[in-house]
Amino acid sequence: MIEAHGLTKRYGPQLAVDDVTFTVRPGTVTGFLGPNGAGKSTTMRMIMGLDRPTAGDVTVNGRPYAQHARPLAEVGALLEAKAVHPGRTARQHLLALAATHGIAPTRVDEVVELTGLAAVARKRVGGFSLGMGQRLGIAVALLGDPRTLILDEPVNGLDPEGVLWVRNLARYLAAEGRTVFLSSHLMSEVALTADHVIVIGRGRILADMPVQQLVDGASRHVVRVRSPQAADLADALRREGGTVAPGDDGALEVTGVDAARVGELAAAGGVVLHELTPVASTLEEAYLELTADAVEYQAEALDDAAGPTPDGAPR
Amino acid sequence: MTTTAPARGATQAVAVQRVTFGRVLRGEWIKFRTLRSTVWTVAITAVVMVGLALMMAAIMQVAADTPEMSEGMSQDPGLQAIGLTGTTIVTFGYSFGALAVGVLATLIVTSEYSTGTVRSTFAAVPRRLPVLWAKLVVIVLTTAVVVAVALAIAYVATAPLLDRAGLSVDLSDAEQVRALAGCVLYLATVAAFALAVGTLMRHSAGAIFTVVAIFFVVPLIFSIVVQATDAAWTDWVNKLLPSVAGERVISRGAETDALLDPWVGYAVLAGYTVVLLVVAAVTLRRRDA
């Protein structure tokens, strides 16, 4: 369980995280979604006590993280890949961290095995690929068998196999009753992994709801309708306040009027329908809508600095 | 790479103990000894200190064969005046030692920042201060042990040469024993000083530059300035410099107004070190990692 109240972080004039309040509950995978630079990592660092909030507070399992007697048993965190001295082996890095909590070396070997690092555990981290570094970060997170997991962009740099593995791992850990909080700037990833989603943009919480509700609640609900009397139907729909756009292959794409009402209008007007399909907007679309402002803001900021195209725009 | 569902490991009860200082110390010790660069630096420091002592002893032995030194070097008034004794030879490599342990102590903190390890470290020990104190214990004890061993080897290895030169180390002379122990103390304190600078500055290059400037460049400049002017303040600044003050504890302790007494000098260096460590501890707790 993670509870943030009015959490704020200011870097000089820039407000990285702006008065966010949220709760991450055990037993579910909660996605933390937002464009790059939206404040995800800063929020996660504040949860871990690495960054000091400008205002507000955050507790993990009822207490500020630093006040736990056995921090690694409370929270396991992957905050950045390869945050390891390149001259140490993966196993040595894990052993040093394990020692602080009196965790037995057998547990180190266990997480090495679990994360698929057995073959490279005794090699120096300097030669690791991003994917292997990511696996090591996850091994660190699992080391203390924590009740809460915080994973910042856990699938970055992983091959498809690894992505699937992380997804299963997150779901499995949540099913065990643990709190799993994972961030991503990729919609699809959150849609596939998370039950609940917190969307952040420009440091503010834009949405905090079940993934399904985010999709359902998206303002753009389209109904595809096909009719030999398309013109008549379009008139009737416009009178009802709907927006009608000609879709491909002669179908109409209707927004603002739901499928049931389209059917009623057709029946009332004696219009023959060949197709009537409600098209749920994807999470991707819902996300784009929510974060449109945040992304625009980023693009401007980067344009000013003559920087590269923002990769904050979701694919 | 495994793709199987995460079966065991997450479900079994894992024995996780409370974080104690002893455990943090064990973790820091593992980090210290698992870097090859660290192990090599420590080994080379010891080897060079012994080597320099041997080299100086050999030079002394050759010099002792000249007719002016026929009564033995320890009887020579000129050498007496500059405070040369057998311990001067045995501890001859202390400057190199200070450079090596200063850089090493700086790096054990700054490398954590440059590699990002510090975030894993503070995630495991979010109270942070035990990490600083554990690093302090590791670097100070390692330095003390390695320097003590190097001096012991240098003492034994140079004994035949120094005996022939009439410049034997006299362990019944309290001043000479103090100089040998002082060498261990001085280098251990330089390590603590450098650790504090590293903690405050975080960046390897800047912190190493600062340590080298404080212990090697500034004293060099002042040794020239003091010669060049009569201004009293330059004498004072010079004798209160961390290295000039601290090194007094290794010296024979010839009385002179231009320098502090051995233990007073060491106390000045120790004072700076304590102040820096306190400031480092306060900022370490406050700053974002």
C-alpha cells in the first residue's frame, strides 16, 4: 500500500510533481502512466525517500519508507537500469545489498535464478546489455521478498520474451496480495499488465481509475453504421446532436450518439441498416486525449531549445 | 533466459533481518573488496611505501660511507638539525600514501554517485547515515592496517641498511615511536578527510582535484610564499594547512616557531576532518540522492 498526500517536488522554478494525491492498493497491478518527463520517476524516488518532497508526504505500508526497520522487506524497487558499479559482478552487487538486511546468500542465488541471470551472475556488470541490467534491477527489487514493488519502466530494453516475463511476474506478485506499482510511457504495456491506472502529465494526476473505466470513460465513442440510405440517416443523427463523418468503405462514423439510439433513430425513420457496430476507443486513444496538453507542452519546450522530437508522444 | 512463470522464491518466506550498523558495515566491506581497482590501489600503496623506504635507506647507506659521516648519521649535527632519523626513512613514502588513500577514499563515495549505485544503497539503507559511517570505518581501518603493515615491512627490510648507515630506528625513543604511529594516524585521517570531501562534492573529478589541491598544491604554493615574504599571516596560514599541520605528527618534531607541535598539528587536521564529516553527514541526509 502506497499513500501519497499532496506530494510536490519543485526543482528551481520547475514544478516536477504538483500536489499529487493517490493510493496504490495491494493485490492489484497499478500502472503509472505518463509521457516522459511527466513526473513518474520523481514521484517514485520520493516514495523511496531518495528525493525529498518540497511539500506533502508519502507512506509505504503505513510509514515513510525510511522509518521501516527492514526496508527491503517492505519495498523492492527498480528505479533505473544498471545503477550498479560496472566493475562489480551481479552477484557481488546483490550480496552487498543482502548483507545490509542479513539476507542469506542462498536468497541471492534464488533471485539470480528467478531473473534468468544465472549464466552471467559472476560476470562484471560493465558488460551487461540493457536487458540484463534490467533483470538485475528486478533481482534487486525481489531480494527482500517485499510486500510492495515499485518498478520504473521495467520492460525497457527487454526482448519480447523478457517483456512477457515481467508482465507475468507483476501479475503473479499482485495475485499473491502484494502491491505492484509500475510505470510506463507505453499505453499498450499498461493495458496488458495493469488492473488500475494512474495517469500523470505535467506533474499532475490526470486520471486514477480501473483500466477498463479509463477506456469506457473516454469521450470518443464511435459507432460505425452502414446503410443504403446514408444521407437520410446522417441528417437524423445530426438533428440528434451527433457528429457524422464518412468512414472508409462507405460506412459512417458517428460520435455523440450511442449505438442503441442510432438503431432507434433508424427504425423511427424507416432506414435500413446493414451494420451497426459500437467501436470502443482504445486505451491508447484515451491516453492521448488525457495527456494531449502535457505532450504539447513538452513539444514546445523542446522546440524552444531546438532539441530533438519529443519521445513523450506515445506510439 | 527464463520465461517460466515466477514460481518459487517469491512465495517462500525469506529471512530478512533488521538493518543494523554491523550489517551495513558488512555490506560496505563487500562493496570495498569486490572492486579490483580498490584492491590494486591498496596493494600498490603498500608496495610503493616499502619501496620508497628501501630506496631512501640504500641512498643513506651510500651517503654514510662518505668520510664526513664516519661517526654514524645519527651523530651528525647537520642531519640532527633537520630532524632526520631512521623513522624518516621508514615513513618516507607517506606523501605517496596520502595521495593514494586520499583518491581511494574519495572514490568510494563518488563512484556510487557516478554509477548510480548510491540509489540501490540508499534504497536498502534509507536512513543514509549508517552508510557514511560504515564507509568511514572501512576506509579508515583498511588504511590503518595497510599502512601499519607497510611500515612494519619497511622497518624490517630497511633495518640492515640503516644499521650500516648508523641510522637505526630506535623503538625505545618515544618520539620515533610517535612518528611511526603518527604515520598510520595521519594517513587514516587523510582518508577520512577525503571521504568527507567526496561525500560533499559527489563528483569524482572535482572531489579528487580538491583533495589533491588541499594536500599537495596549496602547501607547495605556501612553502614558496612563506620563503618569499615576511608577513606573519602567511606563516600562520601555512602551519594551519591540513597537510602541514597533520604531517607534524610524523616528524621528528624539531622545535620551530614556523610549525606546530606534533600532536597540536595532528589535532588541527583531526579537527578539520571532524567538521567536514559533520557537514557531510548533514548534507547527505538532506540532499536528493
